[in-house]
Amino acid sequence: MKITQIECFEVEPRWLFLKVSTDEGLVGWGENGVEGRTATTKEAVMEVADYLIGKDPLRIQDHWETLYRSGFYRGGVVFSSALGGIDMALWDIKGKYYNAPIHALLGGPCRDSIKVYSWIGGDRPGDVGRAAKAAVERGFTAVKMLAVEALQIVDSYAEIDKSVARIAEVREAVGPNIGIGVDFHGRVHKPMVKMLAKALEEYRPMFIEEPVLPEYLDGLTELSKHTAIPIATGERLFSRQDFKHLFEARVVDIIQPDPCHAGGISEVFRIAAMAEAYDVAVALHCPVGPIALAANLQVDGAVYNAFIQEQSLGIHYNRGTDLLDYLVDPQVFDYRDGFVTIPQGPGLGIEINEERVRKAAEKGHRWRNPVWRHADGTIAEW
């Protein structure tokens, strides 16, 4: 069996899908768009596609290592995302070739389902209390919200109070037993982060996410000494080497690598194994499309220390096109009582509506990250 073609499809709302075809009719799908940089990621895929044409798709590890090591310059979100989408598609083909889900090829399942959470906003849009209550009524037992809108490097107690009030509103709306993930989104700088984390403790968050940007490891080190709330981070880290420094610093309780951006199923599975050696939990990052979610769930199925999964159903980014719209069978993601079943079909376990994908790709998209500014005109972290 040989790879004959690699195609990319930019589709609404902000996703990049990838298809690998073979001379035996088996195809594999991946997803790897860097949000706001999908055209750049697509070009990165095309730059390495020539190497893969004519190769055996089942030699996943050799292809991964060759693409990773043969370019001299390594890492970065664009290259790691290009590699991630290719890796997903090759695993999809391999699963179909052996008529087995990917998690079976990774050693077999250690769970049948995994808890999922629902996004409820927290900055723009607001009204988080009602959104949280609605998510619980739909069966979710955990939600995630943004902690702050935008904070300057040193900001006011009034801004802290506004953030705390939003989280208090959610806790009041859902009661004491619903998990609340609080995403700082890298918007909080070191001078403010201890203050905000301290103020949130009484509301018993499930975790605080990206309390500072990942490049400020010293900020995480200091924060970990001042809060009992579990600290989560990792969606902007893209390799084992990135996570190695995080683990060695002993500052993180939950890691959130993204198979779309961190080298695909192969690399994230290895990162999760590293995390287990440090007794660190896994909550994979996935605010994007259905192929990404399927890949995440295949990893979750084979990773003991995974405990919850992000997913984008109903997220505010998905206006006009939602998570299930490109699937032949939307029921493949079986949401029930706050959990989703690990797909059991061959490969990723989903079937993509290729006709709809190709039609959507004719229109494409130009999604860009919002640009925020503070009152004094300085750029704000989004």
C-alpha cells in the first residue's frame, strides 16, 4: 500500500481538515489548523507532502521521525500542527487496515468513556450563570469558563472583583458538585495571578488553566506554592521536550497537550506517558472540530491518567457550523450523563461527509483571533 495524495480543506468555522489517500482505496483524515493561521499550516503540510507520496502509510513512527528530524529546524506550532494532522490521518488508515480503533493499536482501551465539559464563555459573551445551568440541564457535570476579560500587567482590585463575581455566579447557579474549570487564557500576568488564584479558592475550581503564559515557568513555580487549586497548562506546548521542563519543575497538576498542534496522536501519547511518571493528570485540549475530537478520544481510550476531555459542541466559535455537521453519523459521539463514549469503529471511528467538506472548502474561511486593547491603548493578551 502506498500514499498517493495529500489534500487540505479549510472549512468553517475555523478548521483545517487533511485527507491522505492510498492506492488501495483506504483514506485517512486528520485535523491540524492553527486557529487564525490555517493557510500557513496548509502550506507547511504541502512542503512535506512530497516526501510521503509513494511511501507505505503504515510506517507511522518512521515517517514521524523523518519529518521531525530531517528539516534541521524543529518544533513550533505551525510545523508541529502540520505533522500532527498527517500523523492522525496515518493512524486512521492503519486502524482501517487492521479493522481496529486506534486505541486498540496503542495497547488496548483502559476506559470505555470519558467525562467531558462544556464551554460557557466568561468574558465575551457573558451571562455565565445561565449558560452553566443550561449546560448542566443538558447533562454535563463539568463546565469551563474564562476567568478574566483582559488584565493589564498590574491592574485594579475592581477587575479582580469582577472576575471573582462571574465565577461565584456560576458556582451559585450549578451548586457545589459540578466541576468548574477556570481558564486564565494566559491573560493574567505574574503580579496579579497570586491575588486572583487566592480569591477563587473558596469556589473550589476543578482547575485553573494557563494562569500565566507558558514561557513564564518561574511564575508557575511561584504560584504553585501559594494555591491549593490544581494548575493546568500545556495547550501552547508542542513536544516532549517542552513538557519535560514543565514536569521537572514540579509545578503542574494537569497537562493539556493538543494532538492537532503537538505532533498528533503519536507525540501526545508519549507526552501522556511521561506525565504518568510524574503523577500528572491529562485533559487534552480540543476546542475545534470533529476529527480532532475523535483523535483526542482515541488517545483518551488508551491513557490511564486522562480524566476529562474538552469538546466544542455549542461553543461560541462555532456559529453557523458546529462540531457534528461534517459527520455522516453524528451519533458516533455518544454524549450521556456528562460522559462521551470512546468511538469503537476502525481508525478514528468516525466517517467524514466528504461531499460537505469539499463544498465548504470552496468557500473556506478567514477566521482571525480577536485583537483587544486596554483603555490606555496598549495591546491586551487575548
